[in-house]
Amino acid sequence: MSETASVTLPGRVEKIIPAVHPDEPSKAQIEVEGADHLYREIRIENALKDENGAPVQLQQGAEVDVTIEADPKAVTKRG
């Protein structure tokens, strides 16, 4: 195995949580489809960059992809 192992799940930005302090970015709460009911929501800093490196933010309701990647040494084959 030489490539990273990965899975990509669809998600949706449920809400934007305003920053507590002006120097901090807001948070985006994302509901990940296919995750267990109690663990389907994640929160990330709402500070992304576009293809040109310009700062952008997610909008509430945005459809997103959530990708999990692992080094080949961190996985085992299912058998």
C-alpha cells in the first residue's frame, strides 16, 4: 500500500457560530452524512482559502465534502 487510505462523506453546514473574540474566526458546524447519530456534527474554524489563496468563509446551508485520510502505515486490510 503506497497511497493514503481515505473516505469522503457528504455534509452540510448547519450553522455558523460567531467568534467570541474579534481576532478569532467564526466556527462552522457541519453535519456529516453517514456518521453515527451522536457523532455526526463537527465544528471547524470558518477560515478557508480559495484556489487563489484568498480568505473565504463557508455559508450556512452550504453542501461540503468531508475527507478523512490516513497514512498507509496507520491502516490494516479488512479480511
